Amino acid sequence: MVAGRVVSRCAVMHLDHALGALQQRHESIARSVASTPEPILALEHDYHRLLNLHPEHPALLFGLGTIYAQTDRSGAAIALLKQSIDHGSRGPEPWLNMAGAYKNEHKDASAAECYQRALEICERLQRRNDRARRNGKDVPVDPALLAANHCNALHGMASLYVNAGQPEKVIAWADKSLALNPHDRFALWNKALGLLESGQFRDGFRLYDEAGFMEGGTKPPERKLKTYGGLPQWDGTPGKTVICYGEQGVGDEIMFASMLPDLMRDCRVIIDCDRRLETMFRRSFPDGEAVYPTSGWDEPFPWITNHTVDAWVPMGSLGRWYRPDVASFPRVPYLAADPVQVAKWRDILGSRRRLRVGISWAGGLKKTRFDQRSMELSAWADILRVPNVEWYSLQYHPQAPDECAQVGTRLGVPIHHWGDMIADYEETAGFLANLDLVITVNTSLVHLAGALGVPTWCLTPVMCAWRYQCKGENPWYGSVKTIRQAKAGDWPPVLDTVAAGLAGLAMREAT
């Protein structure tokens, strides 16, 4: 009997040792900047091996579920994390990771329930710690870990309302996190997005900038920041030579470039931009000292030795200095299409007989809510039936040519598509300059067409990014009209509005 207890105790010690080693490896991989899959695959294999021996162990179920969540296997992650809770996990961590997995699947209501459970657990554990302190005892829960989990749950709740048309809730949840830690970068970032979405640009852009450059903590994932060999960030002082670089996606880069003329009135400006925009920016901003294509976030910038530079600034940070309110947005065209491309497409398209309209009906990736901002082309049938219109596809996904052919054949309406043109921004700009109207969902086309001054109707879901605002017109572009969903997922009224407006426009053009 004694021997049996010794064997059992040894087995438990062996499992505890193996589990501790796994958890240390997991934490090390999570901290590593390396993106190779081999370490995580090896870790996953070892979790599976131990789970075969101990299939109901909550820490093993939690660990494997966390790996699945981190590697975009959300369904499997949710199942394992639920099992972990069922078999005894009592902390907030499984709920937090399950919330993230639900969020990745755009199941926001389920994610909110999980974040709420995590918050309840954090508050309960905090009360236990408070009682222990009052009684002069050691606290049972690591205060730093508890505070981090509490903030993560609050961040999660705020993030569910970012880009959801409810900026007041973003701000409220961010403020709860800031009450715990006034220097919490993610809370400041979420609050910045809430303020920007609601049109509170002065405070929004200030926090947008500060959250990206505060010391400590994790940088907001949306902003990739360069320092150019230790040069200081520009502080708004005029008369300097400044590198201004693009950030986030190419659409954001185009949008933020509307502030380059403001900066050029105050400073000598070197532009570091996406290589797809290099020639267009060089042509559109002749007052710039130079334009260079970006060489990557972690690569050297050999061209910097060609200039005596005082500071650097991301394009988005210019909002802090030049866009304090709606009235400060000039809403005028600022990009110039290549005259050669404009003439080329004018020749290809031939003489204008009817209204020329370009369309894009889908945009984004899974992580940017492709499903909520996109439609099938077939849903546009009533729009495509409007007479006296020539249709041109601006859609860039591989299925677009087949969709155009199938829908066009069924409706008896030709929908022209040039796939190669869409991949080249200079060609696209030249093509757009020959159109009378662009009708598009939220994609970079909105920014390119708006920056060129091409009339554009932007079909905007309730769940939209801050740059499209939660109500009213888009402040960045005077030529863009925003047509919004009244209810999440309800596109038919939007499409009816477009069809009626287009019919009136085409009729006026025909007379």
C-alpha cells in the first residue's frame, strides 16, 4: 500500500514537473518575436502526449486550447477551454482566451459573455486579496497577474465596440481600464479610436499618438513604428526637416496623406511610403524634399544619409497637429493621376455614351470583418438594371471575373472587368479618372477615389472602422457620399437607396 502511494506521488510529481516545463516553454514562445511554427508545433505535440495520459487535466486542456486560439483554430480552442473550466480551471484566463476565440469568429455576444465572466472572477479574486491584506495575511493571488487579467478583460470589452458604431461604449470601457492604470497603452488606444469614431478629433488624435509612443507595455498592434536610427519624434516645431512615413494599410496611407500639404507648409518633408504609392506621391506632392519607397520595418534606410534630418513622424500622428475638428478637414482632392494612364484608359474606353460607373462589392479580410462589409454581386441586381449606365468592375478578388460574367449574363448587362488594372495603383487611378461615379463598400478604393476627387458612393455597414465615422459624412473626402446601414447586416435598404439615386443620376445624364 505504501509503495502504491509512493508510485502515485511520483507520478503526480512527474506530471507537475512536465506541466511546469510546458508552461515555461509556452511563455517563452509567447514572448519571442520569432514567427517560425516549429516551436509551437513541438509544444502542441507535447500537450497532446500528456493529455493522452491525463485527458481531464484542466491545465493541459487550457494550455492546448490556448495554442489553438493563438493559431486561429477558434472552434477547437473554444471546446478545449470549456472542458478546462468544466474540469476545474477557476481563474479568468480560460474565459479571456475563449472570448478572444469567439471574437476571432465574430461571435461578439458570446465573446462579451466570456469577458464578463472573466471580470466577475477578477473582482472576486480582488476581494479575496483585499480581505487577506486587512487580516495581515499574504495575498492568495499575484496582484500583478490579477491586475493584468482585469485590464485584459476591460480591453476586450472595449474592443468589441470599436468599429461597431458605438464609440460611447468604447470610451466607457476604456475609462474603466484607465481607472486601474492611467498609463495603459491599449486602453488609451481604444479610447482614441472611440473618440475619433465619434468625431472628437482633438483628443482622439492626441491619444492616438500618445498610445503609440508611451514607454512600457505593448504597442498597439495597428501601428508599426520606426525611429530611423534613434532620431527624435517630431514635436510640432516648424522649420525642421522631417521624415514622414506611412502606417497601417495602403488605404490609411492614402487617407493620412491628405495632411502632407499641411506639414509641407511648416517643414521640409521626406516621404517614406508604400512602394505602390511612390510615383503617385512624388507627382502629387512636388513640394516634398524627396519620396522613397519603404524598405520594411526592420530593414536599414540607406537613403537617410542623403539628407540632414531632424525628426520623424508617422502620417497618422499629423492629425494631432492639423485635424483638431471637422472644420479643419479641407475635403479637397490632393492626389493626381498619371496623365499617361488617364489618356491610355480614355482611349481604351472610347467615346462616352452613357454614365460610367465603377463598382466594388466586397472588401477586407476575415480579421477586418470581410463578411460584414461585403456582399454578393447578385445582390446588386436592381442597381445593375438601372438603364443608361456602363458598368466597370473594380473588384480585386480572384472570383470577380466569373461573378461579373455570370451576373451580367443573367441580367443581360455587360460588366467589364480588367483584373491586371486593379493590382496597379497608378493604372487604377488613371482608370478612376475616366469614371463618372464609383460605388463601393469599405475598401482602399474609397480612399483612392476620394483623394483623386472622383464622385464616390460608399456603402458603409454599422460595423465600420473609425475612419468612416459612426454617423454623418466622411470628413476626409469631399467627393465621397456615405450611405449607411440602419441596422447591422441589413443591406437591402442601402441598395434600394443606391438604385434610386443612380436612376435619377442616369436619367439626368441622358437628357
